[in-house]
Amino acid sequence: MAFISVNNNESIESALRRFKRKVISEEIIKDLKKHAHFIPPGQKAKLKSVNARKRNRRRFRQQRPMGGGTGNGPSRPPMGQNR
């Protein structure tokens, strides 16, 4: 639970801003949305594997070299030379 103490001579607006930042950093809203409705165990496992696939795709996309024609697939001609 997010808890802040309001300092002396601190405006309510700045204390509220600090509180909002703390709520976001502790991911309270994200957790609340996750527990807002029941997800069956089978659906939860499916969602977990989909998220893992996305995570792996992003990870491998960053590691792949940006060279042209070095892969195993068919190479494309450069732009403007579609014949």
C-alpha cells in the first residue's frame, strides 16, 4: 500500500503528485486490474505462453544482425528494383 507523509509547508498538489508517482511505481493499479476478474487456469496458462512468445520475439529481434541476404530465407532485391 502506498503511503506518504505530507511535509510541513508542502502543498496538497505536490503531495498528491508524489502519491500518484508512488502508486505508479508500486504498480498498484496494474495489480488491481489483474485481480479485477477471475481468469480460469487454462486461460491463464495460455496467456502466460503468449506473453512469453512476445517477450522472446522482442529479445531475438534486437539480437538479429541488420545485414541483407545473410539469412537462410530468400533475399529481396533492393528498393526500386522490383523486376
